Amino acid sequence: MSEIADRTDPRVGILEVCVSTVESAEAAFEGGADRLELCSHLDRDGLTPTFELFDAVRSRVPLPIIVMIRPHDRGYRYSDEEFADMLADAERFLAEGARGIAVGVLTEHGEVDRPRLTSLRTAAGEAELVFHRAFDEVGAPADALEVLVECGATRMLTSGGRETAPQGSEVLRSLSELAGGRVEVLPGGGIRPENVERLLEKSGCTQVHGTFRSGSGADTETNAAAVASVRRALDRQFSGQAGGPC
């Protein structure tokens, strides 16, 4: 157990697993995940989890937890009241031990909402601030990336604007080169054991994100064997290398 937990220092070959239950979190840990993204309602692309679920996962799994802060699935624009709730939720999860928060805030014109992202950065303090796949909805990815850098985002989760990250691997490489280490690029979407090594080679990225579930049903749990297979692929790809993620 300690061997897996100790692999959470910044280095190449980071495996993040998105989970919505304690059982999936335990399977992710068993398979060799480095980090969790915790949410509810994976069938709706992830919403804010309950505090009870967070506490249960934190007590059972010794991995860093990034908490999704997303109150609804009707796009990435929020009322003032909804945004106030997002800030309050973020502050509470972080106070209770979350490593960071995953958020996505856009304007009505499909641009990153700079003022609100700045407010979320302030709420996060020294914790990690992740911009989730709302990034794939922006009209000008290069400009959006610069806004993330200016607002102090730690990482961006993206499929390169395509349905899956393998399909967007060339865009992911371009984004990584443009980021130049100023913000991490985390590929996510459609990543599986059989395509992860090719994705890493084509994108140049050094970390991946996925649910790695046994099937496509809403109640399907993370599969520890699938996580372990991706873990081995990452280890093969980056064996002996050191450095931070792209």
C-alpha cells in the first residue's frame, strides 16, 4: 500500500483515475493510480460529490483527491448563486483535505471566464486548480490556455477538442508545446489499456486520466485490472525518467 501512495510526488507517468464511489476508489488504488478525481453522476460527465462520499474515500484510500466542483450539467455557465455555492463547496472540500479542485467556467461567448476562474484560484489558495474538459468547448484553445496560465491553473484536462484523447493526440502535443510547462496538460477521454502507449507517444504527454470501468453502464465500477494495465504502460513508457508532468 505504501509503495503506491509514495508515487504521488511530481514525476513523469502520472495516472489519475476518475471515480464516483468508494469501491471504484479502492479499485483505482489497487490498480496503481497516483491520484483520484472524485465526482458524482459519471453518467452526466461528473458533478460535485457529497461531503460524505469525500470523507469515506479519504478514510479508505491514501491517494491525493481532486474534487469536481460542478453543480449541474447544463453547460459551464453559472448563476451568481450557483457560483457562490461552488466557491463555498471548494473551500469546504479543501479545508477537509482535498488536494485540489476541478472546475470549468465559461462565458456566454465560449471563452474562459477569467474573473470567476481568478476567484476560484483565490479560494483554492495553495491547492491545485484543475480546469476540466470545459476546455474542449472553448473557441480559441491557444488563447484559453494563456488565460489558464495567467489565472494560475495547475492543470488542464482535455481530449484535444475531439471526442477522445487518442483522436486529439496531435492537438494535445501542440497544447503541451504551447504550455511549455507553465500549466500541465492532462489527456482524458476514451483512454484504454490498448491505446494509452500510442497516445503517449503521439501527444508527448506524461500523464493520463480515465475512469477505466468494466463497462459503459452508469453503475459500473472502476476495474482494477484495467488500471493496472494502464499503470504498466506508463511504467514501460517512462521507466528511469524523472521530471514533472507535461
